[in-house]
Amino acid sequence: MIDPRRLLAEPLPVIEQRIGWRDCILYALGLGVGLDPMDEADLAFVDETRLKVQPTMANVMGYPGFWMREPRFGLDWVKTVHGEHALRVHRPLPAEATVRGTSRIVGLVDKGADKGALIYVEREIVDVDRGELLATVRQTVFCRGDGGFGGAGAHPPPVEATGPQAVPERPADDAVTLPTSAQSALVYRLSGDYNPLHSDPATARAAGFPRPILHGLATFGVVGHGLVRRLCSGRPEALQAMGGRFSSPVYPGEAVQLDLWHTAPGRAAFRASVPARGVVVMNNGFVEFTE
């Protein structure tokens, strides 16, 4: 069971790493970019001679790893899932840089013994050489097996001006289909998330899934790639912020449909689904971009 005072006091790993063009390409391949070898727009993200960097790659920069698995945090890590996620990009991400990711737990909420708990985590990613803030990542971890600790010493996260929002109750203004490959999770994990839920069938079954699922942040990246293509004319530097709520996993190899609603200049709402199974996989999505 969670000890809230101890959990809130535990430091998360501060990660410094060197990012190069190979890392950028490997990340894009994990999203299914380049499955069509004739798609010039996609090839720009996997060709070092004209490389564009996915803005959602900030999610794996300075990433502290699957820290929830460490015994000192006292979590039932097999039952942890990614609930909500948001990213704000302050500067275009470089293809070559030394970056530092500083993560901290900013909130903890007990939903009840049978309802689990929520952990709110924030990470700031800095270009070490330039001393510039590149991106801020915020995530909500849903701990399905860790509710009922009483909430003593816990506190909610800071209120953010932009977060998950309901999509408009009208037909979508636009839609795009985004493919993934059967190997997507196996490739994506090489960007730093080695949770066996995404690679080991036995671990997936123990968590209640029939087979390994795609990382939530891989789904986030797939959606982000679709947003860059559809709303930003393929310009990754035009995407400023995005976020949403994970509602169901994607299985590697499935096609994701991204529905878009234009809500204001430079703003849109989105929902992602897997039509083949009739499930929504990401909901209450928002995106900010320059036109």
C-alpha cells in the first residue's frame, strides 16, 4: 500500500543524455513513421540528410525509465497505467544535443480502496549546452491496485490552464488514419521505456491484456505525428502543445483513426480510436499550433 508521505518525498531520477540523429529516427520508426517508403512527408522524419524531429520525442528525452517498478516507491507496478498526458514544447527540439530531464511528483490523490490512486508527475527537459528549457511534460499515472491509503499527506496537482477537454458534440471536421506495425512496441521500447507489459506476453496477461499492448506514449506520438501532418503542414516546430486522456490501449499493428475538431485559430480538439475494434483509445484531446 502507498505510504503517501514517503512517496511524495522520494526523489525521481534526474537523467542526462546525449541525443543524436539515430535516436530521432529510431523514435519515429517506433511510431510507425516510414511504413510507406514512397511517402516523402514521412521520410523527412527518418532520413538523416533532411531530418525533422518529432515534437513528441520530448517524451523520451531525459526519461527516468519505469521508476514505478522500484520497491522503494511501494507501488503495485503491474497494475499501473498511463491516465492522462500533456506536452508543451517551448523550443523546436534539436537532433543533436545533451539534454537533462528533471522529474518530480507534484500530486497524489486517493480515489478509494476499490478505485485506485492517481500520481501526477512533471518533467522539465533542458538543453544542457544552451541552458534552454525545451519542453515540459505532465502525466497522470493511474495506480489501479494502490487506492485506500487514506490520502494523508497527499495533495492534488497544480491547476493547469490547459488540460484534457471534452470534444465538441458534432461531427468531426477532419479525420486521418494512422498505421502502426506489429513491431511498433518492440521498436518504441528502444527509446527507453522497457516496461515488459509491452513486450512480454506473460506480463501482459497478468495485467489483464490478451497480448502486449502499445505504450501509451507511443500512441501519443502516433497521434502527435498525425497532428503535425494534418494541422501543421508537416512542420514539427508549429506544434506548441498537446494532451489528452488515454481510455483504451492500442495493440501493435492496429490502425488508429484521428478525428479533429477546429475550435479556434491555432487550436483544435481531437479523439483517437481503433475502428476495427470500435474503441476510443485517446479522448478529450487538445492541441495548440501555429498556422
